[in-house]
Amino acid sequence: MNEERTSIHGQWSSKFAFILAATGCAVGLGNIWKFPYITGENGGGAFVIIYLICIVLMGLPVMIAEVLLGRRGKHSPINSMRYIAQEESASRWWQLIGWSGVVAGFIILSYYSVIAGWSLAYIPIMAEGTFNVVQSLSSPEAVKQFAQNNFATLISNPITLIGWHTAFMAVTIIMVSGGVKGGLERAVQFMMPALFVLLLVLLGYAISTGDYFIKGVEFLFRVDFEALFYPNCTPDSCEFSGRGVLVAMGQAFFTLSLGMGSIMVYGAYLSQKTSIAKTTAVVVAADTMIAILAGLIIFPIVFSNQLAPGAGPGLVFQTLPIAFGQMPWGTFFGTLFFILLAFAAWSSSISIAEPVVSWLVEATSLSRRVLCIFVGFLAWFIGLITVFSFNIWSEVKPLSNFTMFENSTLFDLLDFLTVNIMLPLGGLAMAIFVAWVMRSRSVTQELKTTESSVLYRLWLFALRFITPLGVGLVFLNAIGVFS
Ligand code: PFF
């Protein structure tokens, strides 16, 4: 029985420590870097609505399921799934959930580290006061050019990018080596509140842009489905695309770190006493709030500087430095912001590495430290693909024959494969396992509820029907079945 099983990796010291760690895992580049730029690329409000619907109807239920699996298994995702499948007399193949998480984890960690490296690169750029000159530039056009050039100079240099990527990965590995409580729990306890306070300061700045703030709010919340479904309209042709919906669903899974075992392994370190549903709801709410906050900060700055909302992955790195360059104490806040962004990224990257590392610890007799170095090196090496996608391989577009991937670089494809395909499928498999395969007695026992509870029934309904239907429809839509 699971009561007798204990985690060999340790346990969170309290419920609050779990909430902070899981929030640290969820809140990261996905909220501050990715959410604004994909919202910009997909036309704004309609995309945000689809994203929020996915969070409530799929993200929250699947997250509860994933934490539940972790706490019941108390091991790495691969072994947790193995034990639980055995106990529930289900097929051994359910372990594949853990394996697919390992593959997705390597790929995500590899590019996550490169992008987080950009954040590290901007720390000295801001500290040197580079962006203070924007105050003396005469036109918005000149300001925009300045920000774009700065970013382009960074990403066009593979050596610089490799340097920052190496630094980020090295620190990730050191933190993961320290284990569950080590430095990690303590770091997260300070960094998450600090990031939140700084975001509020930036919101104050965004509000001070007046009309542009209103334009930003409108962009985020005015629902215009044409902008979502017909993104590439020219005066003579308009082609339907379901891709935006797939991206919104993928983002719901990515931002909550679902479908690849990170949240499962964090659940494995959770005390048996804690309520899974309540703690999970807090994490989902915090994550969603921070993404919306990032959008409210970034779009007013985009509009007030005539930047394009669809600028792509460089959006945050081009917009925020302009704002810092114009505000009092900007050098200080700018430097602090990129430091905190790097910390938010670290508190996520450690969770991406943990499923693989915990499995290797269980499966081999090597020390955690040696295994971390191995995992880090492999992910670092795969990360070179992402580094080169922004410079020497920027014209390598292997799937350019397909309209949907016409402009996709290798980085875009890796991102698409993991976030839009592997995470939703992983989440779907977990939902099916918990809701259809596990005995309801095991599930209610873990959730400390009864089968007659209304909330339990709603949750089960979401897992049984909404998640499979949602993931299925979105895939069919994306491959063009409805167009
Ligand atoms: N949720 C993280 C973010 O929004 O940046 C990224 C992430 C972490 C994805 C852990 C997947 C994962 F397993």
C-alpha cells in the first residue's frame, strides 16, 4: 500500500513549501516571456479566452491528477506509474507516461536554458545603463530600432549565447544536486515574493502610460476571433488556421508544467496530510495571475513605443528595457528584473530536470551529483540546436513545405513538438489513467473525499470527458480537419 511507501528523495518541509516550490515550478519563462509573445502573435483577446478556458477545464483538473499520481507513487514518474499500475492491476505500459516525460524533459530543459541565458545576458546590459540613452532619442522609431538592434546583436552571436546557456545550466545542475530541501526551498521562498512585488511596480509604470495602458488592456481582453483564426490575412486572401487554439492549449499545459512528470515528482515529495485540491488551486491561480500581469505590463509598452505585438520570442527583451530606460531608478529596477526572471526560470528548470534525475537515482547506484552532471551535459548539448536556430541555422526550416511550419526554425519545431504535442498527450494519458483506470476508492482516498462530493464529481467529469474531448478536438482542428 502506498502508506508504507516513502520517498527516498526527501519531503517538502511544509504545505507552504510545496505551494511555493510548485508555484516556482509553474511560474517561469512561460508566464513572462512566452505568454505575452504568443498572445501577440495570435491576435490578443480571443487567444487569451481560449487559454483561460483551457486552464480551468483542463489545466486545473489534470494538475490535481498529476499531483495525486506523484503522491501515491512517491517515486520518479517512471517508477510511480509502474507501482500504481501494478496496484491497480493495470498494464505496465502506463509507465510510458514517465518515459515520454523524460524525452520531453530533455528537450524542454535544453531550450529553456538558452532562453533563460538571454535573461542572464540582459543583467549586465541593464546594469551598465545601456538603455538610459532612449530618453535622448528623438523618435519612437529610433527607440524601437535601438531595442531591436540590441537584441539582434545578442542572438546573432552563438558564442555569447553558448556562454550564458552554459552558466544557466551549470547553476541548474548545482541546485538539483542539492536535493529537495537543499538550497532550493530557501531560494524559492525569497525569490517568488520578490518577483511578484517587482511585477506590481512595473504594472504601476504600465498604468502611467495612460491611453496606451487602455490599449494594452483592450488588446488582451477584447475578444476578436477573426484575429485568432485568420492570422495571415492579406487584402486578397484569408486562410483559416486552427494553430492558435492548439498553441493556447499547449500553453495551458506548459505554463502549469503539466504532462511530463515535473508536477508528479513534486507531488511525490508532498506529505500525506496535505490537501491536494486546495494547494493545487492556489498554484493555478498564482500562475494565471502572473501571466495576465505580465501581459498587462508588456502590451502598453509595446503600443507606446510602436513595437509590433507579434514580434515573437524577442518581445519581452525588446519592450521592457525601453520602459526601464525611461523610468526613474530604471537601471536598478531593470537589473533586478532580469535577475528575478532568471530566478523564476531556475525554479522551473530544476523541476524540469528532477523527473529524470530522480529516476536515475532510483535506477543506478551512482551519486545524485554525478547523475545531475550527466543530465545537465546532455541537455546542454541538445541546447546547441536552439542556440544555432537564432543565428547560423536561422534559415534551416526543415518543414517549410507545410504551410503551418513555413517559417519554423529548429527551435520552433522542438518547442512545438514538446509543448503542443507531447505535454497535452502526456496530460491526457494521466487524466485517462486517473479517471478511467484507477479504482475510485484509491482516488478518493488520496483526495480525502467521497464519491458523492459535488466537487469530486465535477473534477472527474472534467478528466473523463472534457480533457479527452478538448485535446482531441484541438488536435483535429490543428491538422485542418475542420477547415
Ligand atoms: N511552467 C514553466 C514555465 O511556465 O516557464 C515551464 C515548465 C516547467 C514546463 C516544468 C514544463 C515543466 F515540466
